[in-house]
Amino acid sequence: MSDFINKALSKKNKDDIGILQNSLGIGISKYAKGDGTDETAKVQSGLNDASGKIIIFPYGFSFKVSTLTIPDNTIIFGYGSKIYNTTTHQTILSLGNNVKIYGLEIQGAGNSSYNELGRGIGILGNYNSSNSTIDYKSDIYLKDCYIHDFGGHGVHAEYAKNIKIDNCKIENVGYSGVMGLSVLNMHVINRTHIKGISPGNTYSYGVIFSRRADTNSLTQYPRSKDCSVVGCTVEDNPNWEGLDTHAGENILFANNIVRNCKIGIVAVPSQLATVDDYAPLSPKIVNNIIYGIGTGVGITVSGALTATNGTPAGYASNPVIHGNTLNECGIADDQYGGALIIKGTRNASIVGNSLRDNYVFGINIYHTNTGFTVQGNTIQDARSNTYTAPSAIVVRADYNYGIINGNSLIKVGTSFTEAYVSTRGIFINLTTNVDVEVGINYNTFTTPVRFSSHGFAVDSKKLYSSTIPTSGLFTKGDYVENINPSELGAVGSKYILNGWKRMTTGNSHVLNTDWFEDRGLTGN
């Protein structure tokens, strides 16, 4: 059997699919003609007769249907064939367990307006309230399918596990390309292309792994877990997000392209009645390319926050944000935004990302982040028309504890029209409940390091810059290491300026009064 299937899959042409049908399969053409009438009953009869077998939708035919139920253990080949209903919003295919669908086109009633009923494929398990258990729908494989023009979702799965969506195309959907609610081991992979998500219902998503917000019971509505989107493209969702998880655990977004979406990739909490309840756990956002449109964040990770900074209902623990490329991300003139934002996180690792032409801030360590590492990132330019201090890296508010080290902060800024460009390299905005170690960073922004005008001192008492500070409160004994040393002075008394030693406590910054040069003779 596998030889016939593999041959049909490799060529996907009419002749080989015909051979497959004659040898192993049951052809839907024995039941329905594709004559433009509603043939739901005829097609369903064929599906029932072929339950557990291979079913062939014939090449070059289109079948008008209402909701069809695919029996368990059934394989569908649909290359060159289409099923559709362009008049009524509904679920076109409802899948059983262990179902595989290859190459079928599925068309709905359009996405000119949002309609939750409009779904290309539905995969729905069941919660048994009498014994608090879940009967998962499982083992679904969709390959090379084309799903388009639905008011709600391309693929909608709830209480489902072991799902793969492989090299599919999903276009023109009203709310989401793929939605997984309380799903396990669901993967969107291998060049799946999701495009045209609108108009949404306030929100809209390319792919989302989440849980229902009807109650805060993790028994009834567990987290989505061990899911991924890898090697795919999501584009044209200007109203909301490309890739999303709400309260997901071990969710991976890797090697994707997100283009023309308001917000690129997010890992945020679920909510009950607009109140955060469960934070995402161990999200991984790696090696993605995000093209922003100046209206939203490129990447954001958030814990379950409360009204008071520093006391989250739950931290977003161990987020990994590595190797991503962000272009023109952030919100123009939003002084609390940025291309990459974290808040309410524990042990966040932000490493090796490339951010270019950012709006207001490159990386925004907003508030309530403990144990973060920002290292090895390259950030080129930050800009704003109204906010006077666009910065590469900002520690924006309080309850932030971590390390900023080994980053390259580069001011180019020759073609921007904004009034303020790359003003500050590293900006520590507050002093209260902030403990940030600022290491050695390559920094060509106008002011490499700026502390709050209210005063700030790094606990290690050692800072790094190419000049003495111009603002902030410092204590006698503090030290600024020169990050751009060179040999200075006349022959016979040449020296290297190693840095500057603080000799007073206060917020004045006069050379040879408050700060004294630390010179080392070279012997030249």
C-alpha cells in the first residue's frame, strides 16, 4: 500500500491518483458528480462506505457540500479536487481520529465579515464533566491542502493532540489561520503559508495556541502544550498578531517569516474577565524574521501581571528569544513600546538578535523582570518624532534585575525623517527596585549610557562608557571604564585613559572635581 501512496504523493498528477484509486481506494465520483448541486448526502455516503480506507476525490472536480464528517482511520487524497460551500458559514470537514488528508482544496463562504461558524477543518474532542477527563481527538495529518475564504478559521482544533499541518496554504480567513485550544503536540510546519487574516473580532491571528477563558480551571481548559510553528510564513494581518500563545507551555516558534502583521510573535497570559490568570511557560522564539509596519511590537513576552509591579500572578518563566531578525518593529512615538518587550518574566534569555530601524526602543525591559540576560544582540537605530530619547536598550520601569552585556548598539540614522534618532544607547530609567549590571557593550549612540535624572547607580559600582556620565546620582568610589581607549599624550609621557574614578557623592559631573582620570603610562 505504501508504494502506491508514495508514488501518488511524489507526482500528484491525475494518472497516478487514478492508479491509486483503482488499486486501493474508493472514488467519490462513484457517489457524487460535482455538478454544482448540494451533494452533501452523496459524498457523506461515500465517506461512510470507505471508513478506514483510502478515499479519492477525483482530479479536476468540485463538490458543493455542507458539513462532512470524516470517519476514523481514513485517508483522503484530493489533489486537483475541491469541496466548497460559498453561501453558508459552517465547518466543512469535521475530522475523526487518525485521519490524513492530502492535497484537497476547501473553500468557504468568504471573510468579508467575521463569522465564528466559518471553519475549513474542525478537530473537536470532548471534556467529560462527570469525571473531569478529556477525550482528545488525535493523530491528524494535513498535507498540501489549500484552505481559503472562511469567516472564522482555516483549521480549528480543541481538545486535540498529535496534529501536523504540513506545507498547507491557508488564505483569507476572518479570525485565524490555525487555532489550537487546549491542544497537545500540535505542529504547523514545512512552508505552510498563512495569508490574509481579516477583519477579525477585535483580535486576529495567523496561528494561536491558547485555552478558553470561560473559567480559570486548568482541568477543564488546560494549557496548550508542546506545540510549534516551524519554517512557515504568516503575512497580511494588519489588525493583530502573526504567531501567538496565551498561557502555552513549551511552545516553539522557529525559523518563520512574519510580514505585514501589526504584532509579530507573542507569548502572553490567558485571561478571565480581562484579568491575567496563567502565564506562558518556557516559550522559545528563535531564528524568526519579522517585518514590522510601525504599529506594533515585533516580539513580546509577558507574565500574568497584577495591578502592582513586582508581584505578578505568575512569571513567564525561562523564555528564550534567540537569533531573531526584527525590521522596523515597534509603535511609532510610543514611549512604552519597542521592537522587543518583556515584562513579568523570570530568567529571560535575549541573545543574538538583530534589530534594525526600531520605533522608540529596540529592546524594552519594561517591568517585573528577574534574572534576565540581554547579550550579543545587534541593535541599529531607534527613532521617534515626539519622544526625545529613543534608545537601543531601555530598562523602562521598576522591579528589573539582570545583565546587559556584549551588545552592539550602532547609530547610522542617515535617512530617517523623525526628529529624534538613536539618542541613547542604554537607558536606565528608574532607580527604585532596579539592579542591572551593565557590562561592556559596543555603543555609538549619541549618549552611550544614560541613567535616570532621578539618580541611579549600578550595584557593582562599575560602569562602561567612552565619556564620564552627565547625569544621575553617583557615590564616591564608583568607576567608569573607558570602552574606547587609545594612546594619548606627548612622546615620553604617553598614556592610556583607562577610565574615570568618582571622588564625590552627588549628581554633579565636573572633571577633576567629581571625576578624575585613571591613566596608565605606556612608556612611549
